[in-house]
Amino acid sequence: MAIETLERWARLDGPLQRATPFSKILGVGLGLSSIVLARTLFPLCFVPLLWLSLLAWSRLPIARMFGLAGYAFLFSAVYALVAGNFLVIVLKATGGALVALALLVTTPYPRIFQSMQPALPDPMPDALLLTYRSFFILMHRWEHLYTALRLRGGIHPLRPARTASNLAFSLGKLVLDALRRSEALYAAMLLRGYRGVLTQSQLPLWNRWSWLPLGAGVLSCLGLLR
Amino acid sequence: MSHLHLPDGILPVWLVLLGWVMALLALRSALRGARRFPERARLPRVGFVAALMVVAMSIELLIYHLNLSVLAGILLGPSLGFLAAFLVDFLLALLGHGGVTVIGLNACILGTEVVLGWMLFRVGKRHLPLPLAAWLATVLPLSASTGLMLMVLWLSGVSPEAFEARPLRAVVPLVLGLASLGWAFEGTVTASVVRSLCRTAPEVIGVSRGDRDA
């Protein structure tokens, strides 16, 4: 799943997208807690359905949501093979993933980092933002290197040693590139007045759509009582 | 790849909380250690090295994903390296690669590789050729972190007897065998990168130009 797709979904004009990141973090936190603490089947079915309905209301493709939760389903199924209690484990994992999606696909990632600023220690939100930005730069560079390697016959399934050697060499180039870019970025930040903290504006904690994720979170917890 | 691919809601709550407590204590210690370094070495480099680790995780060799954790430890040191490991696990969880609640445990596992790798490389480079030191400093922590992951599974209540069920009895040795190939490959990649850096920018890996030329 391309991050660009997630970012595009986060910018749609749906009710969850309009809610503040802080309220969504709280609501999803309550929803995840109810999934983690659930011992019966009712909350494990009710909570994911509740959040799925919010995702559908927010104009998100539900089939793709299940696709995104498929990763959680797969690994929980593997774990359940050894741990037992297959149905509960798989429902917990898949349900938890669907709840978490309510935050991850409706909020741009930089907004999530910004909202966590009060809760995270000093350089963490800035470090997250820089890492996120650097990821796109390096991924783009790696795709070019890999394509060049393939076009020149450097990747061959029947020649694993040669392929490994070529991949290692290309990664070495990427590492040197990353270090050079980090120095250049730091120089650019200094020129623009960087003094150890990236200035970020305060996001509002609540707005008139905040009731939606918070209400869903509270209902999720009430589902535990059944 | 030393990352618990477990979603939320599976592991016992006490184990998840323990992971978070340990990770946050280690993070606090790492941040204190990081403040000793000049500004220059901090955020942009940490960001790029953490991003490098995430990009490397997209590179697959059969079932094994690279992660370059030991290389991150060599490039950044233990404090900034652990910070990078935490950032990587945080970002992976936000990308849906594992649960949000298991970030703590994952940070402990990946952070162990970073710190152990840094320690082994620091000792090894004094006595061994640099590429060999880097190779050993990669393979040993990766196998140790696999042991840590198995310990997490055991603590979560999975009994060793469960692995003796017929399908798993065949699969587990195969997975471990492929994983050990992956460790060797990652060790080779790290050794190759260290060798390149030794020629072009030895100060980045803590080797002076005089030592390099000796």
C-alpha cells in the first residue's frame, strides 16, 4: 500500500477527516483498549463494525480497509496456530487493525506527529517528521538504483551470490547518499534559522467533529460491559 | 528481520506494558546520551539513517527483510542508534507493519541489535579486519534478537510443545535456516558498506585516516 494513497484518503472531505487528530488519537486509543481487554465475542464483533461504519461514512473504500487489515489477519493466524484460541486471536488482531485505520487513513502523518508533541520527549516529534520526509527521498533514490541494477542485469534469481553482491554495492551507495543528504539538510536548516527545534504551529484539540471518534471510543468501551 | 509482526490485542497486557516501560527507560537514557553530541550529529542524520532502515526493510531475500540496524549503530552510536530504532518501529506501526501496542517490545528488540552491534564492532575493529568485524558484529546480534523474539513468544504463553505439531515441526527449521542465510547476507551487506565508508569517509565509522592507512 503506497503511502501516497493513505495521504490522499486523509485529505478527503469526510467526517473523520474533519475531526481533530487529538480527538481521533483519544478515540482510537479507547477503541484499541476495548479490543485488547475484550474477553467475549460481542465486543470483538461490535467494535470493528462500529469503526468500519465510520470509515464508510468518511468516504473510504471498505474493501481496501479489509485489505489493509489482511496483514494483521495473516500474522495473527500464524500466531494462533501455536497459541491456540484461533477465533479470538484473529478477531482481536483484525479488529484492532480496523480501529487503528480510523486514525491512520484519515489523518496526514505530519499531523499525527504534531499532535503527539506534548506527549513525546523533546526531539521525538521533529525526528519523526524528518524521518518521514527522508523516507520518501531515499525510497525514490532506491527505486532508481534498483531499476538501473535490473536493467543492467544485476538482479538474477539464478545467480544469488552475484545479485547479493550487486544489492550490497547499491545499498552502500544509498548509505553514502543518505549521509551526504543529511549534511546538506542540516546546512539548509541552519541557513533558515534552525536552533534545535523545528517550529510547528499548535493544532486545535477539539472541533465540532471531535464527538465522532470520541463517541465511538466511548461506545467501544461500553461494548465491553455486554 | 527482527520485528514482531504481531498486531494489537494478541500479546498479554502485562508483556506489552513491560515492553513499553523498558523501551521508554532505554529511550530516556538514549536521549540523555544524545545531548552530549553536537547538534550537527543529531536530527537530520538520525532521520536519514532511520529512513534508510525503513527503506532497507523493503528489500527481501526470500522471507528475510534487511534492516541495517547494526549499521545504524555503527554510524550513529548507541544513543542516537537506539533513537533511530525507536523511530523506525514507531513509523512501521503507523504504516500498519505490526501493532501500535507492540512498539515498546519491537524497540527493545531492534535496539538490542543496534547497541550490541555497536559494541561488537567497537571491540572487533581493534583486533580484526574491518569487514570481518562488521560481519560478526551483524550476525551475532541478529541471532540474539531472534532469540529475544522467541522469548517474547514464550512469555506470551506459547509453549515449546506447540512447535512440535506436525506442520510446524517441518516449517520452523526451514524458517530458521532461511533466517540464518539472511543474517549472513545482512552481515555481508554491512561489511561491504563499512569497507566503502572506510575508503571514502572513515571518520563516519569511527576509524581515523591514520588507522585506515596503517
